[in-house]
Amino acid sequence: MPHPFPAPSASTPGGGDSPLARLYQEHAPAVFAWLRLRAPTQEDAEDLLLEVFLAALEQASVLQTRDGPTQRAWLRRVAANKLADHYRRHGGRQPVLLEQVAESLYADDAHSPEQSALAHEEHTRLRLLLRDLPRLQQQVVSLRFVYGLRSAEIAEALGKREGAVRKLLWRTLNLVRVRYLDQ
């Protein structure tokens, strides 16, 4: 994974062989990966990575030590603190532009409030029709359409012949269709 920020080079103040440059080259990919998994966007992870290494620049003891695990632990702790601060500042939510919401909200008419209300009404009517069926017909419809069982499996579960289950399912669906259309 490429670094989100170029490492300090010899042309930058401090040079490419500075303690900060070495620290960055050694630990930035791991810290960035850790932040990217937890930050809402890549840009946030990049900003937080910059904040972590700015904190390291201010902490001379981290720059002077040559102990990689100690540096890594310190950087991880700072990254966790910076990430927590980020979420505290933003309330754990990323701001969304109203234009983005308006464009995508009803992109599909099937998800509009009117369509949702109509679908809910139809499901309620259908549920009431099914509730009024005799228990065996309710079981057959439920086993077929809720649990996805085939007629042979339903017959086995109910101790009936497969042909009888097929005929019962067909009659039940026709009855529900007629009652549904009559309402």
C-alpha cells in the first residue's frame, strides 16, 4: 500500500535520514492501515496519520529511541487517541450534504413513502387472509413460502402424500387469490 504522504526527503528540512523520516518510513504503513480500518474515510485516516506523526515530532524521546516495538506501541496509542478525538468532535457521524441525500433518497420509486405504505397495506391484507385459513392450509403455505420447502419435503414433514400437498397448496393459493381480489 502506498504511503498517503511522501516520506521526508533530503530536500526537506531534517533530511531523509532524520529520526522522524526513519520513524515514518518504518511505521507509517502499519499505522495508516490501522487507522484506515477504523476511520470513516480514507481522507480522515490520512489526516489522522499526519496528526500522529506531528505528535511524534513534538515527542523527542520517541524519535530518539531505536526500539521499534516501543515506537510502534506509542504510535498506536497516539493513533487511538487521535481517532477517539476525531469521533468525539464529529459525534461519531460523518456530515452528509443535503444534496447527496435528496439525489439518492428516492432514486427508485419502489422505495418512496407512498409505495412503502401501499406495500405495507397489501402485506397486512394478505396476512389477514392467511390468518383466516384453516391450520393445515396455513402450515402448507408457511412451509412452502417462508421456509422454502418443496412439496415432497412438506409432505414428509406433515405425514401426507406429495400429491395431496400439491393439490392443497394449489387450492389454498387459488382461494387466497380470489379472496384478495374480491376485497
